[in-house]
Amino acid sequence: MENQEVEKKMMSIVTEDGSVEEVEVILAFEFKDTKKEYVIYTKNERDENDNITVYVSHVDRSSGEPNLLGIEDEEEWNRVKDVLRELSKPE
Amino acid sequence: MNNFELKDFDYKVSKRHAAERKIKFKNVSFLNFTNRFKNFLQKRLEKKLEKATNDAMNSKFNKFEMETTIDGKTIADRIMKSRTEKVAKIEEKLIILGRGKIEKRNYINTRAIKLKEEMMKYVRKTGRDIYSIPEEIKENMLNGTEKKEINDTKRVIDEETIKLQDNLKNIETNVNEEEITAVINQSLNNISLENDINVAETKQSVDKVFDEKEMEDSNYSLSDESAISPIKNIKPMEFPAFSPVSVIEKKLSEVDLNSDVFGNSPKIDSIPVTSEENNVEIESEEIEREMPIIAEERKINYYEKTKDDIKKYDSLMDELKDTKINDIETAERIRNELEKTENEIIENKNNLSEEEALMLEKEFEENKQEEIKEETSENISFDYSEATARDIDKAISVTKSPKDLKAMMERVRLLQEEEKRTQERAEQAEKQKKAKEQEFEETARKLQAYGDDLEQKCTINAEKEKQTLEEAKEWDQAINSMLQAMNSSSNIKDNNIKKK
């Protein structure tokens, strides 16, 4: 019997130099007050302690297509980290 | 902390314009992460499923849709199928989210057809030219469907269990069936014990509070290649693949032939052994001592035989699977083409106004009838658009079935109505044309009159101007002559003075 794999959300990221990376989207969330949207994804990188690296970008949809921007503001980054801590706790 | 909400990110391609931030998680925390999102998606899908189910249940059809068939299926049938397919697609996603996989290939089509048949069974006339599922039946169906789903899942699990048991029973060995079961159960127990230990360890790590120190973050720079570690496959949610054959093979491969599990001979209290010397009953311990080699051979035979049987079973399953896959792929292809056609029909229908749609449907029906007529009436082609009454009578006399006759009469009636409408439109256009012509003529007349008037005025003005010029000339001449006269008199005076 053939088994269908778990549905993974994959995304292709086109970098500034034109190269394409395939990443797995873990989740996306939005702050209710600022309406700023963020996406969290992974490239399946694990270190020697089996910790996994995830990446966080701000999603800008002002031009119609989604563009991923970095988080420059430290306060904003701290808020995002708080959310990630919250989500990493068991439900 | 409720200042954020999860979102379903559905973009396949994104452009990155600035370096992203990165952060590390422990495996357990990461699993919590993904589970949270999984639950969120599940809830969203459940809502979508409810809506899709309601849409299908609340379908309404008219008489035309219920009675008109295209390739053996009514339009209502096709519409309902497209709706139940949406339901089945969402159900499949939910199953994948919940179980991690879907057991049946072609689940969507099978489920959609089943649901459609179930619903169409209850569609009946509920109003003037409205066919739908009555309210009381809808409620029963909704409740019944839920329970049935649960029962279906239970049934699937039971079936798998039965299959496993059957497979175990069907394996032919030289050893007693009870012994096989005992052996396998013992090895199962050994393995399940190991799993229990693993679960206990995992539970401990889950209970551990997520420590800030364990979370590292750094600014990721594209130029820092050393920060990128090799990509490894991650399976945060792994569900054990369930297959009776694989279970048996796994269990058997884990059995150590040298272990006591197989090492012990069956407990036989005594075996009557006949020997030439005497008829003596030999005790079990003596049997063990005397027959270690046979026990070893028995172990090997059992294992090898089982392995062969498993291979045969596997190859048979593969053959069946291939045949089934081919059939299913063909059916899927045909189904997709039919759906495309159906969707086009439905889309086109939705885009048209009611009248246009009705006309088109009727035209389609007529075309269909004409095709049927051509098949049955020996290639008679007849152009109704320019037919006279006599021609129609002639054609009618050639047809063979009452249905054709009815269709033709209907067509004639429609054509006549169309003709009337066209005539009316033509008359109206004629009237408008006449009115426009009259208006034009009147305008032309007015313009002409205005032109004449202007011309007249110009002539009068010209004449006046001419007259004035002539008068001016005359004045001019008169003045000149006076001046001359004055000059000549002054000259004479001067001469007279000089003379004096």
C-alpha cells in the first residue's frame, strides 16, 4: 500500500543575487496591533546537539507579491522572540 | 499573551530583500512549535469542511438540471459531484494532518462519488421547480455522517488487525501454530519494552522548561558560509508505517536465532519413542539434550520459510498494486477531462444572464436532439432556419420517433418567435430611421434659410457701402473743385496786387 507523505509547506526564496533556495515553512503569524506579518521557516539544519535552526523574516505584501525583509529593530525582534518562546511551549 | 494570531502562509515563491534573523531550538521545543501550527491548521480545515459540507447539502437544482443528461449523467449529478469533491479534498487534508498519511490511493474521487450518491439519493422536489434535500433529512444525514466516519475509521483499524492475524495464521511452517504465536508475542513484548523506555525518556525532556539560555540568536549574513550546516532531512512528526507484512518481517529479523526464544524446544512432557531395545517414554529434558541439532535446524527452517512467504506476499501485493495503479490513473485521467468539461459548462452557465443561459441550454438540447435524429434518420440534414411550412411537414414525415417530432416542433416554434421579434425590431428601426431623416431635412431647411438670409444681408450691406463710397467720392470731388477755385482766385488776387 502506498502512503502519502505528510503535507509540508515548501517555499522558494529568490535571493538578491537571483539564486533560489527551497525552504520549509513552519508557521506564520501576525501582530494584532501593528498588523505586521512574519514567517518562520527552516532549512533543516541541525547542529551537533541536534538543535534545529529556524529563520524569521518579516513579510511585506505592499507590492502585491510577498517580499521577505529582515527585522532591523531590536524591540521588534524581542517581541518576535517572545512569540516564539510562547509557541514552543506545549499547548 | 494574545497579541498575535497564527496565519496560513500560502505563498510558494517569495523574494528576499534583506538578511533574515535566525534562532536555534531544541528538538522538543521545535516539535511543540510544529504541533501548535498543526492544530491551528486542523481547526481551519474543520471550519472549511463544515462550510463545504453545508454547501453540498444545501444544493438546489431546477427541473432542467435534474432531467438533462450529458454522457449518461444529469447536470445536477455533476454539480453535486464537484461540491462533494471539495469536501473530500478537505477531508483528505485533515486525515493527512491527523494520521500523517492517507492509506487509500484515489481517496478524493472515491469519497466524492460516495458522498454524491448518498446526497442525490435524498434530493427531491421541495418547491416550485426546486429540487433539494429536505431539512429533516439534512439533519439526520449530518449526524449520521459523523458517526459513520468514526465507524469507518474503527472498521479500518479492525480490518488491519484481522489482516495481521490472518497473515500470521496463513504462514505455513513445520512448527505448531501455537508455538509461532508464542514466539512472536514474546519478541513483540521485548520490542515494546524498549519503546516504553524511549517514551519515558522523551516525556522527561518534554517536561523540562524551555530555557532562555538554550535559545541562541545571531544576525545571519549571506557572506558567512561557515554558518550554514549541511541540510538534513527533518521529520518532526513521524508516524509508524502500519503494514502487517513489514511488522512480521521486522519482528522476525529482530529475533536472535541464538536466543533462548528459539533455543527452547517445545515443552513436551513425554514422547513415546520406539526403539528396538525397548518401548520407553523419554522425558523432555532428555529430549532437549538429545536433539539440539534438530532444534537448530527447525529454527532456521522456520525463519527461512517465513521470509520466503513474506517475499511472495510482497511481490503479489506489488503486482496487484501496479495493476490497480494503472487502472486508477486511466480512470483519473478520464475523470479530470470530464470535470474540465463540466466546470466549463457550469462556469459558462454562471456567467450568462438567465435568458441567454436558457437559450443556450435549449440550443444545446436541440443540437443533441439533432444528433440523435441524424443517427436514426439516415443522414437527413435539414436547415430549419429557412424552412417553409411545407418543408417542415415534409421533414416531419421523414422522422421516426415522437421525441424528434416534439423537438422539431419546439424548434419551429422558437424560430417563429424569433422571426416575430426580428420583424418588430426591424419595424422599430425603420421608424427611427424615418424620424431621423425628417429631423435632418428640417435642419437642412433651417440652415438653408439662414444662409439665404445672410446672403441677402450681405448684398444689402455691399450696396450701402457702394453708395457711401460714391457719395464720398462726390464730396471729394466737390471739395477738390472748391479748393481749385479758391486757389485760382487767390492767384488772381496776388497778380492784381503785383500789378498795382
